[in-house]
Amino acid sequence: MPKPLQDTVGAFIPGPRVELPGAASGPLVGLSFAVKDLYDVAGQPTTYGNPDWAATHPPAVATAPSVQALLQAGAALCGKTKTVELAYGLTGENVWHGTPTNPNAPDRFPGGSSCGSAAATAAGLVDFAMGSDTGGSVRIPASYCGVFGIRPTWGAISLAGACPLGPSFDTPGWFAGRAGVLQAVGEVLLPQDSPAGPLGPLLRVEEAWANADPLTAAALAPALARLDARFGAALRLGLAPEGLDALYEHFRCAQAEEAWAALGAWVVSAQPKFGPGVAERFAAARTMPPEKAAAGRAFRRGFQARLAALLAGGAVLVYPTSPAPAPRLTAPQAEQNAVRERTMGVTAIAGLAGLCEVSLPAARVDGAPVGLSLVAAAGRDRALLALAAEAASVLDLPV
Amino acid sequence: MPKPLQDTVGAFIPGPRVELPGAASGPLVGLSFAVKDLYDVAGQPTTYGNPDWAATHPPAVATAPSVQALLQAGAALCGKTKTVELAYGLTGENVWHGTPTNPNAPDRFPGGSSCGSAAATAAGLVDFAMGSDTGGSVRIPASYCGVFGIRPTWGAISLAGACPLGPSFDTPGWFAGRAGVLQAVGEVLLPQDSPAGPLGPLLRVEEAWANADPLTAAALAPALARLDARFGAALRLGLAPEGLDALYEHFRCAQAEEAWAALGAWVVSAQPKFGPGVAERFAAARTMPPEKAAAGRAFRRGFQARLAALLAGGAVLVYPTSPAPAPRLTAPQAEQNAVRERTMGVTAIAGLAGLCEVSLPAARVDGAPVGLSLVAAAGRDRALLALAAEAASVLDLPV
């Protein structure tokens, strides 16, 4: 049964909280959760973070199957959480619903787009929370808020009943304060892994470590050393001779075309009001040259093949989830844009290649959280969650 | 039937050549071969490159099983070839038998210790030749003489009837002028591969590329680009944060102790005369502190595990076989020593980890050959030979 809950960090969408009891028995009994407000819950509006979206869409007729699975497993839903408008942003800002407070760094952004789910989890309002991840929307708020987060293998879990942003990149995802809860949710939602041997070794992705702020890399170094001692993490991998900027650019172009294909008709017809940044991104998506999107897709095919072959034997990539802690709330828009581009060069690794990634709340920089990511081959989500739980134990994180 | 053969490069040991016909039928009928004079041939002395060794050992009572297998497969033996004394050196120098001429760079060393086998193959005197490899003794002369060479997985092929140098490192190996012949010999000698999927992708080992002379790296770059276009070779791997110097040092210490264990009693009792360098290496082996050898073995265990896990999925390492073409015959001893140390930091990768490695005659620098190596997981020798044959075709090398 959910405990009495006060939304101390502004994580939930305004209005009465949507509450549903979990089944009386099941592996998640006793756990409470929230869902990002792009998942449908029967009879409720789905705002997708934007008032005009809510005003132009009827309440949901059915609950998203993933949410339904969690309820049936015994978890209790205690609210729908804020999201960046149409999930198209990484800071977590929402000018209509209010930006959630980052519980572990109140002077900084919570990260997004799954900002409310990350904040609710970090504040201990729920045991876990569902988000979604297209270009980093679970991983980045997990890193910024100091909680565990997973972006599962693309296609592993149904996104039926969830709003799209870039369907060939979109995945669900979830946050938890403890590694064991992150894993337990996976056991409910994930298919069985493709048969394969144990995961390992860990490969340090050089570009991502070099891309990190020196203070962030230094803050994560002790955790890396402990993982090395336990699992072996001495091998270094250079996976993008093109540079992370090129990964980001290919990701951006291919994804923007999909965003416009998925949402452009509504943008044109509804003429919605957008907060800062979101309008600009849809304007760029609208005018994305088809040949740039095609080049992005072609690059993705080669990059996927490159990583799939490398990771088939069980190797796991390890690198800072974000190159730095969250930007401060006072950061100017230009700085926010620069941070987003630099961050998405890293998140594009799993994003382009369709890999599964778990972010561990492994360190703090200037008091603000920053995550360490473990990234495995597509289809190895359960093994990755088990590895993450073991890593959490090695790192003395909540298990 | 072997063609009339004139030893234009001084590849064979002095005296009458040891000739044996091959079986009338078999996969190697029509091919001629030579064997390094550390393999036993029944009724013949095995000199091991040193007159005192020959004088203190009776003629062999049996032919080494690997040589016997080649004869039974139809190949015709047409001689025993020169080796560095007790196989303990990389230049190919032998002051007692005379250093073979490098057919493709006559002003440079042929490389060793399997110098005569490499020279005989490069000069076209034989279709293939058996060598042996402890720390590079097939791979380096293959690189220097411009022929194909393989060091198979440690333990894959029996070394019965072959003189030891460092038993936990020693492997046989062979040279061929054509990739198809290199592969055909493997089909006779090698066990079936461990079941596994296809090989790939190719990983550029950063330390080995950085260790190569700039001219050598540049000369090999076009071949790498062609392999990248065909097989994917864009990923870069840093496998030795300890540095190649540390790999060499661990290799040297562990191997020297074994060399003294295998050969020390004979050195003490026979008081052999050695040429330059060999005596010094045995003196160092004799005084190797046990704790340094133990540290080398301990390092090897971790390094093996690190590489085995990484390569289990089929990934193949790619790097210059040697950091430069062969040193010139006029190089002073100090320069030869420096070249050896720098070279063995690279050969120690497969040497320590027990991997299989094929060197392709991929480029020339200042007119002198230099090889490009493909290195696969232990037990993947047949797949590696098939990949090497495909690579040879891509690179327009003799197939």
C-alpha cells in the first residue's frame, strides 16, 4: 500500500494524483511506482508534458501494457510524473507544469525528458518510476538525480500505449533507488535474454572518458578502479573514429525526421505553444533534409553491426553516463545547448546501436550526482541488470 | 617431387640436405617443405643451431609427429633449416652456420629464430616451412622476409620431437608464400576449432600501432583501410594499460625461468660456446629471480583472462607484426637489443595470452617487408586461417 505521499519536489503533474492499487500477490508487492505522463492509464488524460496535447487528445481508453504488467505484479501506482514537452529535451525543464526539483542537487536541473520520474525516485517518493528514453531521457536524469536507471534494448519491451518521439530509437526505461528494485522490475517487464555466456570484460570507451569533464572523470575513477578489481576493466576501446560529434549528428538527423513523421501532423494542425528549446527542435525536425536523415540511418546500420559483433562475446562498455553533473538552473540557453550536444554524443552510443545501458549513481562532483554506465549487447538486459546489482554491491551503493 | 634446389640464400643447415618423399596421395601432394632444425627427423642429428648441441646429442630416433603428419599428407621434405642457437634470439643470426640471407631485403637480418625456414620460403625454395615460436620466432621472420606465417594457439599442435625453449610459451608454426598453402598446412596439423560463430570485427590495438615506426604504420595504413572496408576495422582497442614494456618484461621473466629449467642443465654440463647475445640471454635466465618469474606468470593469468573474454565473441586484433622492417646487418648490438625489446612488447600479446596469430606480408618500407598481424582467440586457428586467406585476397597478396 502506498505510504502517504507529499510531492516535495514537484515530480508529479499538477492535479489529483492517479493512484491504482497493485495486485494482491506478485513479485513487486509492497513497491510503489510512478509513470511518466506519456504512458496511458485508462480513463486518464495523457498530457505528454504539454497543455495543448492534453487539450487535443481524449483520455486514454486503455492502460499501457507495461504499466498493466507492473500493477499485475503487485506494484502500486501512485502518480503520473512530469516530462519535458513531447519528451524532446534533456534538461527536464517544463514551463507549463513546473520543472521538478533535483532532490540531490536543488540548484541544478533534474535532467529529462523523464524528469518527474527521476525526481520522484531520488526523493524517495516511490520505489521506482517508469520513464522513456529516445536520446538519453532515462539515462541522463538518472545520472543527474543520483539514482539507478536503465534504457533496455530497443524493441525488448512494448511501447504500446506510450507516446512516440522517434519510434526506431524509443525505448521505455525505469529508475530505482536500489539496484535490486531496478532488477526486479526488469524481471517483470523484460523477455528472457538471448542465450549467451557471462558478461565481461568491461571495456572503457575512450572517447566517452575523454569527453567527460576532468572533475567528473576523476570522481568516477575510484568506482572504475573497484569495478576493475572485481570484473576486469583494464581494456580500453575506441569505438568512434568518426568522433562523438559525428555520432550525435547522425543520431540527431535520423531521429529528427522520425520525430516530425510521428508528431509533425499534430504540430501543424494544433499549433501548440511550446516552451523554450522545444519549438526550435521541432522547427529543425520539420526542415531536416531527407538526405541527412538517410545518412544517419546508413551510419547507424554500420555502427550497429560494429558494436553487435564486438559485444557478442559478452563484453560490456563502461563510461560516464553524462560528461558532467546536471547544468545549473541558471545556465544560459546557449550553455544548455552545448551541454546537450556534448552529452548526446555519449548517449548516442547505445541509442544508435540499440544496446541496453544501466546508469549507476556512482559518484558526486561538487556535491552533485553523476552516473557510471554499463552497456551490453542487445538482448542481454537481464544479465546486465544482474551485473549492475553486483557492481552496486562492489561500489557500496544501495542494493 | 621436389624440384632441383639450390640454396641461394643459405637457408639450410650446412651439409647434405635431409630429403624425404611425401606420401603418394594426400592434401599436400605436390608441395615441398623444410623444417627448422629443432624438429627431429629419424636418423638425423638435430643441431638446434649450435655445434655443441649437435655434438652432445645422438641422432633422433623418431621423426616429430608434426613432420610425420606433413609427409603423410603428401608434402616432400627437402631439408632442415637454420635456427638461432637454441631458438633464443630474434634477428636470425647464427655465427656457426651462417646467417641466412633475407631474400627480400638482403642488407637486413632475416629475423629469427626460425630464420632458415623464413628465408627458404621467401626465396621460393620450398612451398612452406616449419618453424617454431616462443616469443615471436615465426611471426618476426615472416614479417621481415615478406611471407605468410602463423603462430597457432598454444597447445593446439604437439611439439613432441621438437626442442623446448619455454614450454608454456612454445608453439610450432609455419611459413608459406601463399595464403592458401598456409591454410592447407593448418588443415593437416590443426585440430578442429572450438565451435563458435564467425570472426569479427577487427580491433586495432592502439599500443601496437603507436609502437610502430611512423613509416611502418603509414605503409600498413592502406592495407588496414582495405580490411576495414571489407571486414570492419574501425574499432580501436587499448589492451595494455601497463604498457607494452610491461608485457615484454613479464614475458621475459616468466619465459627465462622456463628456458633455464629446460636447458640450464645442458648449458652447465656441456659448457657450450654461444654466439653474441645468446650467451648473455642464458646468463640472465640463470639468474632470473624466482619472484620476478612468478610475477610474470601471475600477470599472464590475468592478461589471458582479459583477452579470452574479449575475443570470445569472435573479435580479431589487428596490428603491425613488427614495429619496423628488419634491422640492417650493420646495426650495432645495442640497437639490435633495443629493437628486440620493442618488438617483443608486441609479440608478447599473443605470446602471453596464448592466442593464434597470422602475419600477412602486407607492405614494404624502404623496400623491406613488414607484416600485418591478425590475432584471434585461442582455438580459432582454422577460422583465422580462413580469414587470413580472405584478407590476402582483399589485399591482392598471393593466395
